[in-house]
Amino acid sequence: MYGVVLWSDSKCDRALIWCEDHGKLAFFNGQTDRPDTLEEIEAGDLVKLELEDTRDFRLARNVSLVSSDEYPKLADTLLEVGENFLGQPQQKQLAPESNVIPFGRPRPMDQSEKASKKSALPRS
């Protein structure tokens, strides 16, 4: 499976990885699970990994770096998108074992946001 490192701590040698299946985040503990060939991984890195599901969380095993700094702004973008959905009515909750994350409806943009977004588009 592939994933993107959303957060890492080089001092503790740990990281959180968002996996391509969009399920629970995977926890990487480099102190116990670092392959000999893996150097430091940082937020934005694209990695290949094997998952081990435990009762409470998922562990990233056999992590290897595919591309350094492939998605440098992903964590910030996810935070921004999440903030845009705060305060929206919650959709029906899915079964706890589901890997599908329900999204609310985005809040309507005000005129200044629409103008800003429109001006950011490339012109042809």
C-alpha cells in the first residue's frame, strides 16, 4: 500500500501516514520498525508500506521511501478543508468498522472567496 506522511517527529522517530485506502491513519514507530535501508521520513513524503491492523490502530511496517517531499502541502490542505466543514450538519454515521469517511456539505463561499479562487485559476 502507498501512503503520504502527514506528520513526523525525528527525535522520537515516529510518523503518521495517510494511506491510499483512506482508512485510519497508520502509525510508524521507527524505534522498533525501521528497516535498515530507510532513512528519515518527513511530512509530504510518499512511502510504500505494509499495514498491520491492531484492535485500536494501524501500524505501518516495512516502510520504504518512494519519493521525498512528493506532497509537501497535503497536511495543511487537509486541515484547511476540515476547517471549512466544521459546523456543518453531520451525515448519518457509518458502521464503526467502515473505512469510508463521511463528508458534510461544504459551506457556501462568500463573494470575496469566490473572487479570490477565480483569480487564482490559470488563464488560457
